[in-house]
Amino acid sequence: MLKFEVSKLFLRKLKGTIATNKMLEPSEYITLGEPVTKMTLGVVGKREDIYKEDLHEKIVNPLLKALGQLPDKILLPNEGTSTALLGIWGERAKLPVEQIAADWTRYNRMSFKIRDARIVKEATILLLFQGPKSEYIPKLGIREVKKGKRVFVVNPGKDWRLEEWV
């Protein structure tokens, strides 16, 4: 049976451990050029009537349980209480947080759709805050589910239900 030796210069993460000068079976070896999937959480929409405790108990904790791990990066719009609280949580969790601003002077009323399109394009997982009268957020969520992205939606109302759309 073939065995590979990992040199001291190349520390590789193998099945949850770092290996140095360890004999490996071919099935355990991670080859160069193997695709690495990064989880980028994109947040679209906002809610002004949310408290920190509700955000953690009813949104962040169930989201992390469903994902199974922390995202590698968080993309947020720069407005709204919900996105500000998610940004603070991300910074405390030592995650890179990028706040994307809408360019109102250049694009006028279309600026939020252009900003949201950038977030949707760069994100691999979406968290959508649906407003009570919003038609834009559900259409966006349905379109992205059809494309194969994982979409989580916070429904309007005071119960703060987090649902994954499949």
C-alpha cells in the first residue's frame, strides 16, 4: 500500500488535526487544488424593532445550529438595528464583517437593490429579514432557492420565527 509523508514545511489540516511528518494513507491525504468552500453569510433586509436577546435566542442560535459552524465572513447592509446587532455579534466572534453602503447620490432609489444584489452575489448563505409589506424579499428568496443557495428567512411579526426555505 502506498503511503505519503508530509514535510515539516507543509502543515495540513487533516481530519480535524494538524499533521507533521506523519505517515498517511492515500484516503486521508488532502491534495493541492482541492476546492475549499467558504461560508459567507449575506444579510438582506432590516428590522428596527428587535432586541439583542431576541436576536441571539431566536435568530443567531438556531441559524448556527442549522449551519453547523460559524460562517467565514458576514456581509451586511449599513443600516437597520438588526444588521447593526449582527455586525456587533460578528466582531465579537472575531469574524470578518463587511458593511456595504448604498450609494444614494449615484443610484437614487435603485441603490438599495444594487447593494442587495452585491450581497446576494457574494454570499453563499442568505439571511433575509422580511418586512410586513415587503414583496421584494420573498421574491429574492425564492429566486435564490431556485439557484441552490441556502436561504433563511425571519418572518414579520413579534414571534421572530427563523425558517429555512428549501
